[in-house]
Amino acid sequence: MITAQKTRGRRALAVAALGLVALSAAGCGAINDQATATEYAASDGVNFTAGDAEVRNLMLVTTGPEAEARVLGNVVNESDQSAELELGINGSSVTIDVPAGTTVMLSEDGHKTTVPSAGELPGSMVPVDVTAGSESTEELVPVIDGTLEEYRQFLPEGYQPENNEHLKHEEEEEAGHH
């Protein structure tokens, strides 16, 4: 015979078990940061704010440390006044003028910006002195080469397939040892 007391006890046990299941399912989220809440640069460049300008996906594209480097990225100016952004890279500087309420896309030929050299090998991060108005800061910006096809068109000295021969050689060696 099932008594009311036994029924209440079973219900309490069932509720506790469901609570434990729910807590264990949510446990990871309770102690770990939610990955989708973290802001990050979704591409190969870096993002930062400089004065009124929002710099997005900034990177340098070059074939080597002493070769000419193309500056890529976007500079957004949502203010009602024009902005001027100065980038100091390896002893050289370039100025990017951004009219009020516009975005300057450095990948477009009309905004092509280069420096004599990045000073570092592709795959490195290079310090860039950023000045906007009276504000100055230093940002670490990645140096990219033509390994990824989407950047080959931006190499100032042009893409040479032999620059990536070392990558194919390693792949061929690994395939031969299996």
C-alpha cells in the first residue's frame, strides 16, 4: 500500500534528481565564460579604436622583413568630423584621412597604402604607433604573406609561387613517410 508520505518522498526525490540533472547540464556555463560573448577579430588582422576612428582587421601584407608592405584593413569614422590616422611602422609613417561618416577600405586601389618594410617576417606581430588627434597608442599588428590565396593580390612585389615551396616540401615529406 502506497501512503501519502511515500508519494511525497518519491516526488521530492524525483524533483531533486531533476534539479541535479539540470545543474550538471548548466554547470559548464556556470564556471566557464561564454565563448560567443568574447569580442575578437574574426579575420587575420586586429581591431582597435583610435580617437574617433574604429580600425578593423588591420594587418601588413609582405613577402619579407625588408620588402615593401601593404597596409590592409578598414577605418570607420562615424563622427561628424573628418579624422586623420597616422601609423608609424618600422621607422616610416603613413597618414590615412577618413572623411566624416565614412569607411576607408585600404584594400581598394584608391586607398592603397604601403610602407617601405614591415621590419618583421610574415607570421610575426609588429608594433605600430597609432596617432589620432592628440591620442597615441601602440598596437601589435600581424604580418601576413601570400600563403593564403586571398592576400596574394595585395603583395606589393607580387606573388611568387616559389615563396611557398617550403610548405609543399614539408607536405610531400610527410605524405612519403606514412
